[in-house]
Amino acid sequence: MGADLEKVLLTEAAIRERLEELGQQIWADYHDKEVLLVGVLKGAVVVMADLMRALPGSAEMDWMAVSSYGSGTKSSGVVRILKDLDTDITDRHVLIVEDIIDSGLTLSWIRTNLLSRSPASVEICTLLRKPEAAKVEIDVRYVGFDIGNEFVVGYGLDLAERYRNLREVGILAPHMYS
Ligand code: IMP
Ligand code: MG
């Protein structure tokens, strides 16, 4: 499967090290706030599993599923809730955990939606951020890595549901797109 990659962008070790740092930083900010981690399915599954274990104390987790992409590599611009939270977030400190922010469309929509439920706060943590994200007005408190505009897979990120289980983040060889 690794052979389908043209290039490894982030190794397993580099990701682990960065998530450890973010875990410490997040805990410094949230240790007294009973943070609720909200993951966005399915891409954030792997980040969530590792990030939550990088927190030195207890945290709750919940999940949302939205659709913003088709099965290709282009954004459809459509956001729809496929699965909502189980948790009532009134007065809760919510930290959204995402795999990647590209246009930021998905995240700003989710954030607005969550803010309408009267939480104490809503912040965002993303493993990866693409340059496009800088163009939209979205405040991301925790960023793992800023990357280029290439389409990446692995560590939860997919191309048409494939490659989510790769341990590293990489760029697909061009022939894999066809
Ligand atoms: P946005 O709404 O453009 O920010 O899109 C965010 C979502 O698009 C992510 O949660 C991913 O599911 C998907 N996405 C964006 N860029 C990539 C990529 O390079 N690889 C895989 N999925 C991506
Ligand atoms: Mg996704």
C-alpha cells in the first residue's frame, strides 16, 4: 500500500511527536474545563485516537458525521449532517478535532452550528491545514502541520474511502488517481 504513494509527507514518528506537543498544549488550556472532544467522522478517527491519549488527564469524546466531499478530490461545497452529537453541549467547552482543513467550509459550518447550541466555548484542533484555509475567516487554535495544496492520504485521510489506514501521511502517485 505504501507503494501507492509518490512521497511520504509526514512519518508516523513526526505525527506522534507533534500530537504529544499539542496534547500538552491543549491540557494546559483545558485541564480545569472538562473538555468535550468532538471528532468529525470519518477522517478524524485516527487523530482523535492518538490526540486523546496524548492528554495527560481525562476527556470526553463525541462524534459528528457531515458530508462535504463526494468520492473524488474536489469539494462539492455541500455540508449536511449525517450523524449528530449524542451529547448536550450547553455550557460545555467543545474542542473540534479534525483531520484536515482545506477550504474551511466544512469547519466553519460545523462551528456555527455548534455555537447555536449555547456551549461555553468552541475551538478547533486540526492535524493538517492547507493554504486555502488562510483565505477564510476561521480561527483555528491548534494546528499540527501546515502543508501545501497537494491531495494527501493516510492517517485517517482517504481517496474514495481508501488509504485511511496508512500510518503516515503521503501524496499519492499520479497513476493512482485514474
Ligand atoms: P474543506 O471543507 O474544504 O475544508 O474540506 C475538509 C474535508 O475535505 C476534510 O475533512 C477531508 O475529508 C476532505 N479533504 C480536503 N483535503 C483533503 C486531502 O488532501 N485529502 C483527503 N481529504 C481531504
Ligand atoms: Mg473527511
